[in-house]
Amino acid sequence: MITALMLALGQMGDPAFRRPLLFGVLGAAVALGLLTWGAIEAAAWAAGGTGWLSWLAQLGGGAAALVMAWWLFLPVAAAIASQLVEPVAAAVERRHYPGLPPPQGASIVAQVAFGLRFGLKLLALQLVMLPLLFVPVLGFVLALTVSAYALGAGMVQQTALLRMDGAGARAAWRRLRVAGWLLGMALAAMALVPLLNLLVPILGTAAAVHLLQRSTRS
């Protein structure tokens, strides 16, 4: 896993990574901006809409929305970037595994559907785990561990679908479960750091390609 992550980091300057990174960041920014605006407006409406009480409610709603935006940035960005996996995977294969045949994986519809399900499941999981952030240490570690497992599973299977069908992608995840979970842990930890979290979906895809390809060569 460490080798896969380091190889992915070494290629982050590749021009092929820029478009998926840009779309993931812009899409997540728009979605989370709407979330923040909605939370502030909802808090103001609940408090009556005018006066100092409304102002305090908006302030509290904004603060809560910022915490949610920080915690939910990853699933939103991952769902968007998952629709742009192919150019990242192709760039990694072109540079590190040039002898591979053209990819013949799952259908485009299956890949898109998996990416959307992956993002929605991760979003739901992050929402369920959100209260655990307020439990000192143990709750945070538990939330991070569970989220990392889901993140690793999604990254590995989404990438695997470029070269195999759904059954093959699930089999690949079972084979790489430990390494994939560790990759998910590293990515989940990075996702907690502002700005660094922007790189997580692309970095995860590139690292997953290395995990899959190196596992077939071992």
C-alpha cells in the first residue's frame, strides 16, 4: 500500500490529473456551498427571521454547516471524481504499465452507477458517523476507521471496473481488502486536512491502479 501511495504521489503533477481534480473540487464546492447557505437560512427561519436571535441562529447554523462541510467534503468530491476515473487510470497505466492491453471492463452505465452509489453510500455513512466526532478520541477513531473501509472498498472497485465486470471488481476487493483498507485510512486522514483533501479522490484512484496491477504481478 505504501509503495502504491508513493507512486501515486509522484505522478500528481501529470496533466491528465488536472481535469478530474478541477471538476471534483468545483462540484464539491458548489454542493457544500449550497449546504452552508441552506443551513444558515434554515436556522434563521427557525428563529423567526429577524432580530438578534435570528442573527445568532444564523451564526450557529453557519458554524454547524462549516463542520458538516469539512466532514462531508470527501464523499461529495469522491462521487464527482468517480465519474472521471478513466483519464487518471489511463495516465497511470501509460506511465507505469505500458504493456497492458486496452481496457475492456464494465459498461459505462455500470461504472457511472457504481460511482454514484459509492458517493451516496459514503455520504450516508459520514452523516451517520458525524455524532461520533463529539465523543472524545474513541468516537473519532471509530468514525475514521469505518469511513476508511468504505472509502478503500469504493476506490478499489471503482478503478477495477475499468478492466473487469462487477463480479471481478468485488473479487479484487476481497483479495486486496487489507491493503485497500490501509489505503482508505491514509486517504481518510488526508481528507481531514484542508487543501490536502482536494487531492484525495485523484490520489486514491491512482494508488488503486497500482494496488490492482501490482497484485496481478506478485
